[in-house]
Amino acid sequence: MGYRMLGLAHALAVHAVADARRAVGAARDGQRGQGTVEYVALILLVAVVLAGVVAATKGLGSGDIGKTLMNKLKGAIDRVK
């Protein structure tokens, strides 16, 4: 009688764990690939910011983005001092 009850308890526990794993797997399926979408959005945001910097520096004269950025940064640092 004791072995039969332990066997039943074991079977119920195994099925409960299997059901829980299936439920967790089903919940995760809706978020599969979510990290990829977030990284793509982040890369697009950086691209838009860089395009804005390029567009903003075209009207500043020399056309050399590096020199223009350095001059602007130096000017901002000098104003803080």
C-alpha cells in the first residue's frame, strides 16, 4: 500500500513539473526574438543621431566633421572654465 501511494505521488509530481515547464515555455514563446528587435531599434537610433550630426555640421563651414566636433567641444569646455 505504501509503495502504491509513493508511486502515485511521484507520478503526480512528475506530471506537475512537466505541465509547469510547458506553461513556462508557452509564456516565453511570445517574447522570442524580443532582444533582437530592441538591438535593431538601438542601432537605428544611433544611425539617426549620427545622420543628424552630419546634417548639422554641413552648414558649419569646412565640411570636416571631426574638426568641427573638436572645435565645438573645445569651445564648450572653454566656456565652462
